[in-house]
Amino acid sequence: MNILYDFVDSLLGLQLEPKQLTFTQVSLRGVIIFVLTLFMVRLSSRRSLAEKTAFDAILLVILASVLSRGINGSAGFFTTIGLGFVLVLLHRFFGWIACRSHAFGMLIKGSPIVIIRDGEINHHAMRQNLISHHDLEEDLRLDAETEDISKIKIARLERSGDISFIKTEG
């Protein structure tokens, strides 16, 4: 067993300080982390890659930050891999709870906010969510394919940050 550990240690530089790592050691660490991260993301959920909510984006940001430390040697190699799996499983567990509990889902993912109702803009909701009239006009043109707010029955700022529009009939 010691022979195997010594071999892996010499390949990956497990006992070395970050400045002592060779290009080959950092490259091998990167390849291993890349393959394992691909597995972790597949283990997580497809929606985490879509970054639909802050809940999903946070996983990717923290996961990248943690795993990069394993590549550059500023943290333990196997420790960072283990933590990566813990974070992915935590994300999946929270997603599982949110799928079964609307209240928990709203807590970690947020809830939609009405910004237009029957052609009337809710200026307070727009200010509170830092949406300018220019932002709203752009989304109206791109997503609702209109510039006429009176044609909008309801518009919501969704949990993802996108604005969805339902037009009035006729």
C-alpha cells in the first residue's frame, strides 16, 4: 500500500508546497479534477448548469473555487475533492427538499414578483429589484415582441431573474 501511495504522491506532489509543484504535477491534478468535476456536475442536477437561480449559480462558483485549490496545491488534493462531492450532494439534497416543500423552495430560490399587471407598471417592485425602464423595454421587445405595455396582462420577474410576459388576448 505504501508503494501505491508513494507513487501517487510523486505523481501529484501531495506533500509539496504549491511553489514546488511541477508543471506535470499541476497538469495531472487538473486532469483528475476535470474528470471528477464532470462526474460531480452530472451527479448534481441538469439545472445547476443552467444557473436558473442564485441557488444553482452559487454551487458552480463555490465548486470551482474549492476545486481550483486542489489543482494549485493551496489546499489538500483529496480534501478538496471530498468537499466538492459534499457540496454537490448538499445542492442535490436542498433541491430534493425544495421540490417537496414550496416554502423551502421559496426560501432558497426566491419567488416571482409581479412588475406589470393589466398594462400598469409596478414602479415600487421595479425599484426594489433594480429594474430600470430601459431594462423592461428591452425585455418587452426581445421576449414579448412588443413595445406596448398596455398589451401585457401580467409580467413577472421570475426566480431566475428573467422577466416573463403574458399578453392580453386579442
